[in-house]
Amino acid sequence: MGNIFDFEEKIDIAWCPGCGDYSIRKALLEALQELNLKKEKVVLVSGIGQAAKMPQYINTSFFNGLHGRGLPPATAIKACNPELTVIAVGGDGDMYGEGGNHFLHATRRNPDITLFVHENMVYGLTKGQAAPTSRTGMKTPVQVFGVFEKPLNPIALAISLDVTFVARVFCGDIEQTKDVMKKAILHKGFALVDIFQPCVTFNKINTFKWFKDNTYYLSGDYDPSDRTGAFKKSLEEEPFPLGIIYKSDHRTTFEENISVYKNDNSPLYKREFDIKKLEAEINAKV
Amino acid sequence: MANNITDDLVIVLAGQAGQGIQVIENILSSLLKGTGYNFFSTSELMSRVRGGLNSTELRVSSKRSPGFLDRIDLLIPLHNDAIAHLKKRISLGEKDKVNYEGIIDIQFTGIANELGNAVFSNTVAAGLICGLLKIDERELENFIFKYFAVKNEDIRNKNLQAIKKGYFAGQALTEINISINKSIEVKTDLLLSGADAISLGAVAGGCNYVCGYPMSPSTSVLEKMSSYAEKFDIIAEQVEDEIGVVNMALGAWYAGARAMVTTSGGGFALMSEGLSLCGMIESPLIIHLAQRPGPATGLPTRTEQGDLNLALYAGHGDFPRIILAPGTLEEGFRLTQRAFNLSDKYQVPVLILTDQYYVDSIYNTPVFKTDDIRIEKYIVETDKNYKRFSLTENGISPRGIPGFGNGNVCVDSDEHDESGHITEDSDMRIKMADKRFKKFESIKKDISPATLTGSDNYTTLVICWGSTFNIVNEAVEGLGSKDIAVMHFSWIFPLQENIIEYLNKASNVIIVENNSSAQFAMLIKQTTGYSIDKKILKYNGLPFSVEEVMKEIQKFI
């Protein structure tokens, strides 16, 4: 049987041949199907960038908004209708650069949404400038003397913010990518999966081989529930650890903290307005 | 010699931030309105939490007069600098008298100190005014007991003693005779601020998602809506920045909520890209924009009507929008309510322009009727073939939301096809641009025309918009001329096209705007070709006063 999240007809995908995004799409399609999610209950949210085109290529509802601004609508969509599975997708520039402030504060609210970040350490859509995660020394048409800035470490950042599901995978391993995606979607609260993804056109340094050579799998006895240990692990670079680095269930979600769901689980759109309450409020001003 | 004050009393309280002027305002507003006096108050504040010098004007009158007056009948200075701060206004009528002989020495602090703490001096001052107005002593006691009910007994008693000491001092004053008529109907009026009117209007519009980033003077609406969260099933969230605010609100509408954001000029500037997104994805969106003087940080706690051009042109690309600007509390309530229905119907952003003067002014007004209030929802259940941007006759595509029906609801900031997927097809681009533009024509049919007050057979027409209505109206009434009418606009954009007929009927057209470049006059010129060159403009951060509008109009007639 075909995957309900895929299109019956052939679709025109704008990614370069050989792009890591194809593997991520494959993993996501399989993850959605294997979780038996109802198609009409899934919403993908993205900003702008090559990664942010993902929603176009999945057969679901989507909100493909502005560059860097995926998380605020994703948070609101989940808050207004907690019955939906809300997945935000973007690239490193989208989520950690332009959208950096929203990333910080979305994690503080802890909505029950999932964030997949395609991390290729370069700007693809704008043709090859540095990303917040570009490694120091990388030369680009703008960073002509090489990147001098310290690359952003999203895993350490997320753990410092107490994001309760923090994982990193490499899209070259579709099985692990899919497995971690499923766990992230099922996780209650904000879940971040940073996905290493080679950009075959604009990043000639961090190639498929480079990611392969500079990553390793966390061992079976690694304990992701220990936040201090996880933070220490998150600081490891070249090689970068792959897997679920931190996971905890001690935080409440945004939706759980919203008063509207205290006594009523129904989404906002289903609720009726009570004019009597309004009249009482107006009359209280007499 | 005694001063007689008849029918209209202007009291100004002045002191430093933290001296409790607002407590006096709160006590007197409820008490005076509750006993049947028409009441109006407005504040001018410095942008600081302590110190500086703030003043609040309280107007108590026999007939409804909710407009700012320059004249001060009674100045209650709670700080040494107060007289210097307001000298210009006191000196309007009787300069020497007020400055020298006019001073009546009431030792607010001395009396308060007798009670053990100078902190009660504001309550003493409130008592003094009650004494001057000869409020019934029992009524005063009951009120104060209720007002301080949540405080502990000691504080309650001290305040009661303080207000009574002030009250007796006021009664004993023979230098001032005040006679203002009370009326029974005022007792059953509402007493509320502009911020309250906007917030109640939003609730009445079915608002169930509000977000913002604190910014004067818009914050009071965010706070009011947050206080309604539990009672009215509203999600209220303070967001990290205004960019997040507007994008969240769009997400909320997408998921089926009715969202409003509240902000001021600087915050709205940050929302420009989100506003443009709203235009592209054809989402409803309510923006309350409480204006303050710019550019940049400007005068953060003061008033201006300087963001009309920003509201008209914010956001890249072409897309329709609606701009409203209430003139009265009633209008603030009704228009905000209606804004939600209009926004949902046409899938366009609706901006509600107020300003510091509007949101912070308080007065009594007849109870808002609710029998004609309808929450119009335009959400449809989707099926498998649903297309969010289906091309229709009037440009409005039925709006589905995710999770309601079997269809995909796809919205995209890129140009898109009917299904909401990215397209670069030129023909589709034209179809979509035309479709968005078509909605403009339908919107025009819903315009609420401007209100015309004063003479029908006018030769002079005074144009104003938004918060200045009560001031300009009172000024024109005060002139008592049969040749003048006031045309007030609360529906700003799209501008009603027949305005030209009203303009042509007058031999003399004057515009009143609380900004420096006559932005509304520019819109009129752009729409009709009619150029208004008699302009009454004010941009020092303060609202117009009735007297100055009278004086300025007289210069033009």
C-alpha cells in the first residue's frame, strides 16, 4: 500500500540531485506512516530555505511562512488545536540564524511540537554563504577571508535551555533518522532533531564523507536522562555524537499551561461564544 | 472673594510618578460617576516609573463633555514642581490670581503625617475634592470601605480617616463654590477607558487569541485581554518580539482561532513583513495599533496620530487591508467587534488605530447594546479536493482550517497556485494578484460612512479622524455657528469615495490632525484629488484641547 503522506502523482521537487534533503524526506514520509498518524491531523510548518520547502513535498496541510518565522505559527497552531501533530521544519539559517530568537523562546514555552533542522552548515537557497553553523575557516563569496565566528552549537544550546528531547542524526543513515524522528514526534514537549545533511552544491567541505568521518553513534549504555552528562556530550565536536543526546519528561507543555484547556480539551474553533458572559462583563463597568 | 464654578469643573492633579495620582483618579472616577456626575479623565505621563512630573485631568460636568480642556479650575499639586509644570495652563484665565492670591494652602502631607504616613496625602486630596463637591458623607464612607476592602484593616481605616480629613477640609473651604448638576442616567452608565472599550470589543468579536510585546501605550489592552483569559477562553501570550507576535497570530487564525495583536508604532514596524505574509496567505488578522509620537522611540508615553501612513503602506507588495480608528468609546467597542467579522469575511488584515489619548482616557457612556452582536465565522469544512486559494468570482476563497474535514489546508508565503503550493507560473501569478485585489471592491460595500455633526447647511466643514472626535465636536459646538459641521472618520481605509461631495459642498474645509504632516489630508487628496490647505496640526505629544481647536478654527473662518 502506498504512503498516504506521499503524492499519487509525480511531483516536481526543487532540490539538487543528490541533496541530503531527499533522504530526510524519505525518513519523514516513513516516520509519519509508521506512526499511523491521520493525515488531516498533521500540519507541517516552515520558514524559507531549501529545507523549508519540505512541506511542499509531503501530502498534508502546511503553513509555509516567512524566513526564520516557523516556530511562532507552529506554537500557535498547536496551542489553538492540540489535536494536531505539528512539525516544524527548517534549515540552520532559518531556525538558528534569522529565527534564533524564536528558537530560544519557543523552547521556553515548550509547546508539544517537533522541530527538524536540516543542518548543512551553509546557505543553499541564497547560493553558498556562511550559516550560523558553518565551521570556522570556511571561505564563501561573502566570508572571503573565511568564517571567523564561532559556530553555533544547537545541541548544547538546546540542552542549556532544558529542551526535553534533543537529538542529532545524519541523514546518510535513513533508518536512524526515521527512528529518532518517530520518537521526537511522540515526545511530549518541544523536541529538536538536528539533522546533518550534506549540501552537494555549495558545501564542498562538509560533504557526505566528511559527515561520515566526523560522527559516531552514542553507545548503548549512554544515559540521555542525565542533563549534565548530556551537556558534556553536546560539547563534543569532530567527531559529533549521533543519537538522542538528552531526553526528559519533567517539564509541562505550553498547552498544559494555557487556562483554556483546564476544563475543556476541545480546540478553540469548536467553541461557542457566550454572549451572557460578555453582557455581565459590560455591566460590571457600570 | 469666592470663585464660582458652574456646570463644568476641571481639576488637575499633578505630582511625581509614585505619588498615587492614579489612586485619586480611580477613587474619584467611580465615586463621582456613581453619584451621577458626568466624568472624564485623561493623563499625561512621563516615561518613568518614579519621579518626574505627571498630571491627570479630571473633568466633572453637568452634561456629557468627554474632551480635554486646557483650562484648570482647580490644581492640586502634590509636588513643588507641579505649578511650574502647568503654569501655562493655569495662567490661561487669571494668571496673577492663581499664581499668588489664588493659592489655597491645604497641607495634604501635613494631614497625612498626622495619620502616621505621608503616603496618605493622595487620599486626603481625593477627600478634599469630595468635600468641595459636597458628596454625601455616608456614600463616601461606604465607597472607601469597598474600595479598600482587599487591604488590611489598618490601611483601610487610615485611608478612611485620610479621606474624611480631606473631605472636611474641602467642606470648610469658603473660597470656592461648585455647582454641577447630577443626573440619574449617569449612574447607570458604563465608566471605562479606551483600552477597556477595545478589549470588550475584541471579546465581543470572539477574540480567543491575543498576543503582544509590552509597549506603551498599547500594553493596557494586552493586560486587559490577559485578565479575560480564563473567563472568555482566550489564549493570551507575551511573545519574545513583535515579529513573533504577528507570526503567532497568523498561526492562530490558520488553526481556527480569532487572533488580535496589540502594539504601538515601533512594534508595528517590526510586524511589517508579517503583515505582508497576512496579505499573501489571505489570512484574517486584527492589529490594534495604539499610536505614540515617533520617529523611533519618540515620546513613549505621549500621544500622536502619526502612524496613519505607516498603517496604510506597511508591508511589501500589493494587498488589501482595512483601517479603522474609533472616535468614541462606543465606536471603539463596535468597530473592534466588527473588525473580527470583516477580517474573517474578507481574509484581510484589519488595523484599529488608537493612540495614548484614546486608550488612557476614561469617561461615562451609555451601556453598550449587545442584541445586534453576531460572531460571524467563515470557516468551512474541507473535503479531499479542497483548495485553499480556489479562484472565485469575488476573490474570496472559502477558508478551511487543518483538522476540520479531510482536505489539506496549505498556505504559502511564496506565490502559489489554488492548492497553496509554490508556483512561478506567470499566468497564475496574475490570477492570484487579481484575486487578492478583487476583495477591495467587496470591502468598499461594507464601509461605515463618516459621521456628520453640526449644521446640515454648512459652509465650513471640519474634518477629523480617530481619537479627536469628542474634542473637535465640542469645540465646534462651542463656536455656536450655524455654518459649521464636523465630519469625523472612523472608517479610514478604504476611504469612502463620496467624501468629495461633502467637501465640494463647503466653501471652507479645515482638517484637524494630531500629527505634523496632515497624513489623513494626504489620503483624502490621493483618493479624491481634493487638497485641504487649512490644517490644524498638533505634534508636541499632547492631545488637542477644546479651547485650542476653537481658537484655531476661528482663525480660518
